Amino acid sequence: MWCHRLFHLQSRLQNVLKGQVICWALQQFNSKSLFPLAIRWHHTTSKSLNCAWQQHEDHFELQYANTVMRFDYVWLRDHCHSASCYNSQTHQRSLDTASVDLCIKPKTIHLDETTLFFTWPDGHVTRYDLEWLLKNSYEGQKQKIIQPRILWNAEIYQQAQISPINFQSFLETNEGLKEFLKNFLLYGIAFVDNVPPTQEHTEKLAGRISLIRETIYGRMWCFTSDFSRGDTAYTKLALDRHTDTTYFQEPCGVQVFHCLKHEGTGGRTLLVDGFYAAEQVLQKSPEEFELLSQVPLQHEYIENVGKRHNHMIGAGPLLNIYPWNKELYLIRYNNYDRAVINTVPYDVVHRWYAAHRTLTKELRRPENEFWVKLKPGRVLFIDNWRVLHGRESFTGYRQLCGCYLTRDDMLNTARLLGLQA
Ligand SMILES: C[N+](C)(C)CCCC[C@H](N)C(=O)O
Ligand SMILES: O=C(O)CCC(=O)C(=O)O
Ligand SMILES: [Fe+2]
């Protein structure tokens, strides 16, 4: 359209002729008599040369930093950061959003340097920094990855040669902690070395990155193959790859393992990057990926052993993705604990089983399996929303201690250290 032609002409001129000619061009564009249709487009000089905006009937359109953004007027009013609408000390909104007229439109708009000023019908003025709008617009945000990751199979992980963080530096320096969290966020697993092999030291370690998440298994747990609980984990049997606590509405974010003792054979730990496998499914069979991310089902934990009585149910799809950018953030995969499927009709069920098979095949590829023998002194942290774990059957006495962590608090620690999370 005409308006867009103007815009392109402007940026072309800008590239070819630079600043001073633009001022001329802008005057022309804003002149009613020469270009009658251009009156609703506003261009600007100075720093933000390539900024233009238009006030539409039901939204505000802004072109800035090579991005076309569209803002709803209620959204704009709702995001006013004036002293009466927003408490900048607590970073909380004071404005009652429900009191904003859903048909609100600004009376006037003007730009000063890099700030847009909106005057609303009641005279209230809102200022928006152009950079702030760019950073917080849907168009600017939808491309952004929330959590950068390196997806791995055994070879990729081993070639990365990530060294375990030393216990001392993990506990005593922010650099050590940051290095650890950086690796943990990128790969979904990380090790700490030279930890005294006790439950107390393991707890101290865990507390450094997050609050411990207490569950039906306790706060810190220390288990052997004594079948003290109604779960296969408390035996010597092999356990196929899985994530834990799929039967919680929100599965535990992080799992910590510290093998305090093993006098016997076997018992190696298996680790598989669930996101790497899911990515393969997405590449090879996008419809199946979509199905796995849309069909909700339940996982369940029913325990009746001795005095222990528990019944937990968690519902959700196997793959959880953010709707706005399709980024995968949680895999819930535990074939042992998957409950009766009664949430979808038979034909969808059949397609779901096929998709589940595709994912399972990827998860079971030997090249995706990273095997490690846990030893006293080396603590393993697993992102339970991403990396599956399993174990080989074993003989002899084996004692594993650890805990679950709350994901929010781990991410909080990471952000405070300046990491993207
Ligand atoms: C032993 N420990 C407390 C670590 C976990 C036991 C939970 C095992 C359960 N099947 C699940 O996958 O959630
Ligand atoms: O025994 C192990 O190595 C792990 C068992 C397990 O899957 C768990 O405790 O969650
Ligand atoms: Fe487990």
C-alpha cells in the first residue's frame, strides 16, 4: 500500500543518502497537501530514523528497528508505568485493569527522542520507550528462545568434555556455582565432585542452588533395595529410562543423586536427553510431535505398602510446549506410572500409540544413551523436565541418597547470577 511504499522509500533513501536528506523526506511525508494519504503515518528524525507509526481504529502500529509491531490499545493502557499505574519499587501494577474502557483509544500520540507519549481521553499520559516496546512486543518476543540448550546424544555430550565442578568452589564461590548452573541449563545434567559421601553434605549442596522439594518420599531420601516403598526404585531390578513424579500435577524440576555406597556389580545410571529425542520426532514426523504435545493423559502412583498409603494423579501431555514459540519445556515420560488412558477417543488413542512408539524408538537408540557409574563423592543433578534416567540391575548393597528440587528456585538462582533462564 501507499503507506508502505513511503516507508520503503524512506529506508532506501536512508541507506543511500543518510541523515540530512531524510529530514527533507520526512517533511514531505508529513505534508498534508503533497501526500494526502500520508497524514496518518508519522516518521521521525534523530536517533530513531527508522521509526514510523500509525494509529489504526483498533490498534497501534509501530515500525522500529526493522520490526513491525502491533499493539492493542487496552494492552498499551494496561502497561502504563506511570507512578499512579505502576509501583516501580515493587514492580507491581497498581492500575485496576478491569476499570479500563475496552474501547479505549489515545487522544494524541507524539514522539520525543526515543519516547512515545500517549495521552488518553481522561488526560492521563503514558510514556513508552521505543526499546521497551520492541523488547516487550509479541512480534519481538515470539522469536525468542526462553531457555537456550544444547541437545545431546552420548557422543555430543562426551565430546563437550564438561568437567565436574569441585565441591569447594561450588559451595564457596559464585563463579563455581554459575559455571555449574550454566552447564546444567545447557545440558540438563551436571556433576559436582569431591563431595563428602554423606546425606548432610548432599543436602548442603542441594540447598546452594534451590529450595529442596519435599514430597511423599520425604525431604532428603536415602534408599536401598529393601522394598520399603511400593515402587520398583526400591528393588535391585533394572529401570528403563523415565522421568520421575510424572504423577504430580507439576513434576519435580530437578533430581539429585548421590550414591553413598555400592558393594556389588551393575547398577550403572542411564541418562538420555529427552529433548534431543523429541527434536528427532519433530524432524521426522511433525504430526506425531504435535499429537504428543496435545493429547493429555494421566500418570498415577498408588501405594499401599505397610503403613504407606498414597494416591497421586498428574495430568498433562507427554511433551509440553510454549504455545507462542513452540519451544519444548517439559517431557513427562514414565511408562511404568502411566495411568489408564480415558481422556481421548479410540482413533486418537491409536495415533497416540504410534506417536509414543516413534518417541520411544528415539529414546532407545543406543547412540542416545549416556551411561555413568555413580560413585561416592560425585553428585549428579538431573533436569527432570528434560533428561530421562534409568538404571541397570545390580547385585549387592547399594545406597543412594538425594532429593528433589523446586525448579522455580533453581531458575531464580540462575537468573540472579546473570544466566538466561
Ligand atoms: C527413590 N525416589 C524417591 C528417588 C524416587 C522414587 C519414585 C519412583 C517413581 N516411580 C517415579 O518415577 O516417580
Ligand atoms: O536406583 C537408581 O539409580 C535410580 C532409581 C530411580 O529411578 C529413582 O530413584 O528415581
Ligand atoms: Fe526415577
